[in-house]
Amino acid sequence: MPYFVRTILVTGSEDEVGPARREHLSHLADLAAAGKIRAAGAFARGDGYLEIFEARDLFEAEAIARTSPLVILGLGTWMLREWEELPL
């Protein structure tokens, strides 16, 4: 199954984003429980997230990417790319 990377850059004010951050972390926990997440983390400056997850294809990946509360509420911009791990 292919991997996809979603980056979210937070664009809302902290007052708006605070509750949505908690919901976003819950969203990630749900993806992890479903076995979809390979890696996830927050940017050190606190202005966004990067997640690597599995999906059948780009259509499923985009559906997953759009389910973050930060995306739904328009509190962040996002980008989605298919990702291939390098054999190092």
C-alpha cells in the first residue's frame, strides 16, 4: 500500500486553533488505531504538522487528508504528496 505525506501549516490564531489542535491529535490517534499512520509529529515552532500515512490510492489519501479538524475548520493550509521510502 502506498504512503502519503500530509503537511498542515496552521494559519489561524491560537485562540481559534487551540481546540482544533486537540481534535487534530484525536484524529491522528484514530488513524493510528486503524493502522494507517507510519509517523506523525508537530513542527518545533508549533506552526503545523507532518504525517506519513498509508492509503490505497490518491483518492483515499485525499479523503483522509481532508478529515483533519484543522482542515475542515479552515485553520490551516495543507499539502499532500505520495511518498516513497529510500532504501538506505
